Amino acid sequence: MQLLWQLRQSLRLGRQVQTRVRIEASCQARKGFYCLLCEDACPQQAIKASSEGVSVNMAACDGCGACGLACLHGAITLIPQL
């Protein structure tokens, strides 16, 4: 509840809210299945899927959320960084 209030307050004051991407255990690529939905959706090319799993280049990620929208399995969570 406190985090939601801080998020609303930041938006009200016109501050940009930074987000970070977290890949959950339900990610199909991490389980070894062929899935590139998040990688294909990322406009910054910050997500890379390989045989070892999925990695996110946090320096390149701008937190737009396109990866989370593209993931059909709900394996991507955006976490606000206030």
C-alpha cells in the first residue's frame, strides 16, 4: 500500500518513475523451451534469451514494459524504483 502511494505521489509531482524487470521462474525460456516473445518485443534490445535462460541488460533497459505485455506466461514483473 505504501509503495502504491509513493508511486502516485511521484506521478502527481511529475517525476519519472524508473522500473526494473524481474524474470520469474515460470519463464518458458528459463525452463528450456523455445520462447523469444520478450526478446522480440524489447525496443532497446535489452533482453537476450539463450540456452542458459534469459538475461536482462539493466543498463540498456528503459523500463517501458513491452516485454511484460508480450509475455503470454506472466513471467515478467516490472518493479518500480522510487
